Amino acid sequence: MNPYNKLASLLDNRMSGHAASAVSGLHAELGTMTAGGLKLDRFKHEIADYYVADWMAKLHLPSFSLTGTVSGLNSGGVPVAGQATFAFAEAGVEDVRMEFQHGLKPGDRVLAIPIDDGNDAVILCKVVK
């Protein structure tokens, strides 16, 4: 038997236990954006100063084409105008920042985690039905 497998298994079990205890008590809940901040469903006070999660992701774009209007100059400097179809190959874009804080409006439903005994909250995402 490989002694490193047993050590790796033991470390994995211990780290899983520590991670679980670190997030225990952090229960996500629904809330509603208001004109003055965030109102969680199970907390009677509005939270005016809340946090919003900052997500980084890799964006995968399938191949697609778009038709649009073209205007400009050709290589000889002659004006060109008309319709054209632009074809885009499949691509991936690293480190895309998903910022939805500025898109949150009063009435929007959000998923949040209360922190600091409910005095603050971290909004994880907007929730739609």
C-alpha cells in the first residue's frame, strides 16, 4: 500500500471538515432590492450598505454570424457603404468580470448571505423566475 495515498486521504478529510465548519451558519436567503438598499426576507431591517460578489469567469462564445451595416473607406480611400455579414469563429475569453451591481434595481430579487450578525450582507446574484 502506498503511504502517500493514506496521507492524502487524511488531509482531504481534515480539509473538508475545516471548510464545512468555516461556512456553517452562513445560510443564503432571498431578499429584495429597495430604493435605499437591501431587504432580506427574514430580517426586519433594510441593509443600506451591502456587498456584492465580484465574479471572474471564462466566457465561451460559439461560432456565429451577424448582419449589419458597413460604412467607411476601402484600401484605396474610396467611401464604401452597404450591408455585410460578419462571421465569428468559436472563441474563449479569459478573465471576464461579471459585474451586475449597477444592474440591480428596486424590486429585483437577489440571493444573499447575511454576515456580521445580520448587519451586513453579500449579494451573490440576481434571482429570476
